Amino acid sequence: MSWRSEPVGEIQLRVGSDENLQRFAGHLGYTVEESARGQRLASRAIRLLTPLAKRHGLTELWITCSPENAASRRTCELAGGVLVETVDLPAESDMYARGERRKCRYRIDLRSAGALR
């Protein structure tokens, strides 16, 4: 693996536990530049953020992605997420307005021993 000095993606931790975060947006959002994909960077970043999420009092993390996004679904699974369900987005949501219709909901239990890896 060669090391880069420029950013190859970004990750956001959304602290809180309202219905929109838990059901539709998720506690974590991430992107990886196309040139850096396939290196499991997003799943590593998720695992690195779990101690910070715990310090903010979260006991679980919800990650959502589009059902047809196989790479993102695999990222959720590699990070320790368990698929709970696929939900329809409400018509009044920003994501719906952007053309998205459904989200897979993955849950990571931060109380389990594996959540610290």
C-alpha cells in the first residue's frame, strides 16, 4: 500500500438519537474517493470512531445506505454492522427529494466487546 498525503475521503459522526438519525440518516456518513476504494478505508474509519461515539454516550450506532449500493453494504458489515431492516424514506425527507427511496439500516452495538476493535 502506498501512503498518500492528500485526503481520500471523509467520515462524519452525527451525535444524537432522534428518529431521523436512527431510521434514515444514520449516526455515520462516509465517502471514499474512487481512486482509494477497495482498501476498506471506510470500515476502518468507522471502527476508529467507535470509542469517540461511546465517549459521547452512544450505546449503538446506526449506519444507513441504499440497498443497491453493494460496496457500502459490505462496508457496514466489515465494520461490525448487522442488517436490521430496509425502510422506505418518507416523501418529505431531503434524501427522498434527491431521488433516494429506501435505506438499509445497519446497527453496531457499542456495548459488545467487538465494538472497540
